[in-house]
Amino acid sequence: MHDEESSDRRQILSYWDVAALFIELVKDVLISFVKFLDVLSDMSLHQANVVEDKQLFHEDVVRTIETIIEGE
């Protein structure tokens, strides 16, 4: 009885079904990779903005300190 069930299961999936599942898997992996690269790109852009903001903040602090010193 068990052998009959396993032979029925083998007939349920054709080669085309297996190929479609494989293509779907490859597609999902590629989509995940593209999303990973997108997040990586966003992170690098954000890091560049943070560095630029820190530099502008330090320049502003230096100008403020110079203004305070010259005013005294």
C-alpha cells in the first residue's frame, strides 16, 4: 500500500513542475540579492550624509568658538 502512494506522488510532479519550482527559487534568490544590494547602497549613502553632517557641525562649532573668543 505504501509503494502505491509513493508511486502516485512521483506522478504528481512532472519535470516541468520541478523546472518551474527551480526557476521560482532562482528568481527569489536573485530578488533577495538585489534587495540586499539596495539596502547596502542606502546604508553607504546614509553614512556619507552622516560624515558630511558631522563635518558641517564641527565647522559651525569652530566658527562659534572663534566668534566667542574674538568677542571677548
